[in-house]
Amino acid sequence: MEKLFGTDGIRGIANQFPLTPEFVTRLGSAIAETLGHTSPRPRALIGRDTRLSGAMIENALAAGLMAHGYDTLHLGVLTTPAIAFLTRALGAHCGISISASHNPFDYNGIKIFGADGFKIPDDAENRIETLAQTERTQPAHTHIGSIGQRLDGAAQSDAYVDFLLETVQRQPILRGKRVAVDCNNGATFDLAPRTLRALGAEVIALNYQPDGININLGYDALEPRALREMVMRAHADFGVQFDGDGDRAVLVDERGNVVDGDFILAILAHDFAAQGKLRNGAVVSTVMANIGLEKSLAQIGLKLERTPVGDRWVAERMRASNGILGGEQSGHIIFFDGGHTTGDGLYTVIRLAEVLARRGEPLSALAACMTRYPQVLVNVRVPRKPPLEELPPIQEQLARARAALGENARILLRYSGTENLARVMIEGTEADAIQREANALAAVIQETIT
């Protein structure tokens, strides 16, 4: 039995297992059977990003859900955080986002939210995996579900846009600001420009004409080249880049410097602390967070709690520790002080813009609260994922790297949760040295895992 769920739902190449129409229908049935019925006609909200394969997967999922008595409400193209918000706001039994986030267009995926707007827990994912891959006779049902509505995503998003605007009491906090927005031809292509314009911004939009195959074309979460060029050319106050489903955002300041999730967390933590809002004295991020964030927080008496990679682990730690601020270097930022339940790139930009407006400083000045330590990340494509700790050549090279770099370096080896990649991350004080050791580790991984 294959493991289907990674760090952020199910993901793979569209029209290949597990994202064939036949198997996705089984997944729809397994989702319905796992989540059960809390009303005579439970509703499942389904939305998707702009990928060509989205409609195919949407209809296959709906068939499986309806076979088990679920009515389906089809939201069309909409961001993942909007789907999570609407699931709770509309009283649905579950919400499903069909998206592969930052991956290229030939990928797709399935993310599932419970009635509370949070991603479903591990035990539910495990049961869905088991049921979908088990040959069995489907139980009879007293009725078959129906398609509740098929409405344009922009129309369905009105309640979500209202929520975003009410975050800042509909004040024009971006009046007089020129903002470059790279939608990467994803689910934010209409939503982000119109929401930021409603807040007073002059918006310069890039990559806002999706055609089904241009989503995330050239996207790099931590190196937004097209956005930087536009910010500098247009003399914008800042720029923001969204991924395919809009749950993460990375910014570029007015000087062209990248302001990633680590910097965003540092800025917000300093602001929250000044207002006495960080009730537990901690910010949650992952093992990938730059040590510069940890030092920035320590300067104001806060601690950084680290989790495995994945925004769901960040959210779970925040819920367990009564935290209100957390996120990832890649731009997933989670707030638990304003009624939201998941990472949301557009919501993050609005919260950050509110700080900019209140402080009256440019983004570069706010980002100066953190100094980034040199960090390199090398990806190695692998055909399989054996436990890295059980491979002697890799562990021997890891020991050599630690000895060469000393105590001031941090080394992390892990597999991607969504792709067949091994990731080598090294952080330290000397850029040349950490790059050299990262390359050496990557070479040994490639030689060992064949």
C-alpha cells in the first residue's frame, strides 16, 4: 500500500497514479466514508487553481463524494486559503482544494480541510489512504448526492474578500503605494490585484493571464527575478509574489531585496511584541528557518520553536502551544489572532501592509530587524527515498562536513514531502565553505541512492 499524503496533501503528476480519474473517484469515496455524515445531506466545497487538469480531478472527486451521499458545491478557480475560509463560513462538512501549490503545471494535488477550516489530521489521512487502496464492495446508500452549485470563483469569493478588507476596517492602507504583484498565473490572478486595489494601491500586475499550462512558469519561491526587475523598473514601494494556490507570499522591498518568510516573521514578531500580543513569547517555524530569525527573536526576548517542514506541522504546534504567529521561510505565514486557519499569502500582505502604514517606514527599514546568515540549499533528484540515517556513505560525509564547518554551522538533510528530491541545507558564517560542503554531500547522496 502506497503512502499518498505528503507534507501538504496528495500530490503527483496529473493523469498518473494517484491522480488518474479512476483513482481520484475512489479517493472521493474514501474521503466521504472517512469524514462521515453529520447531516442528512453533507456538503463538500471544491475549488481549484488554474491548472489544465483541475477540472478533470474536480469532477472525478465529485463523483466519488456524490456516490456516498455528499452534495458538492463547486467554487471554480479560487485560492486554497479562500476555500478553507469558505468551508467554515458556509457551514460545509469539508473543503477540498485541487492544487499542486508551487509545482509546475503538469503536477496537481488534493488538500482537504475539515469543517473547522483546518487541514484534516493524520489519522483521517491514513484512513483515506487505506480505504482508497483497498478492493471492497461499496456500501449501498439511501441517496446519491448532487451538484449544489457551479459558480464563478470570483463571485463566490465575495465573503472572503470582505473578510480580508475587514481585517483593516476597510481603510485604504495602501493609498499612495505602488505595488508590483506577480500572480504566477495561478489562483490569485484576479483576487490579489482587485483586493489590493480596494485598499488603495496602484497595482502593477504580472503573470495574471492563466491559460492552464503557464501556472508557476519560472516560479522560484526564494528568487523572484521577474518581480524584482519590475519593482526596480517601476520604482514600486514593494512587490509580492504568490504561488499557484495563493497560500504563500514572498516580497521584494523597494531596494530589490527579497523579503522571505523568515523576514516577514521577524517583522511581525517585533511588531506583535511591541503591542504585547505574543502571549506565549514564541514564534513557530520549521527546521529550515534561518538562524538569523532565531537571533532576531532572541533580541526581544522571544524564542523560536522549530517543527518539521510543512505548514500543517507549524499550525499544529501553534494550536498546541496557544501561539498566534508562525510560518515557513518559503512564505507560508499563519496567524491565529484574526479568525484564519491556514497560511494565506494575500492575508499576509495585508497584515504586513498594516504595519507599514502604521510605522510609516519603507519595507527595507522594517526588514532590518533581521540579518540573514549564509544558507545554501541543494536539491538532488532521487529514484527512491530510503532512510538517510541508514546509509553509511551519506552519514560519513555528513560527519566530515560537520567537522569541517565547526559548531557555527547547521546541516539539515531531508526528503521533499511532495517530490522525489533529497534536500541538503547548510547554514553558517562562511558562504564558500557551506557551498562546498553542500555540494559534496549532494554528490554522495546522488552516488548512494540509485
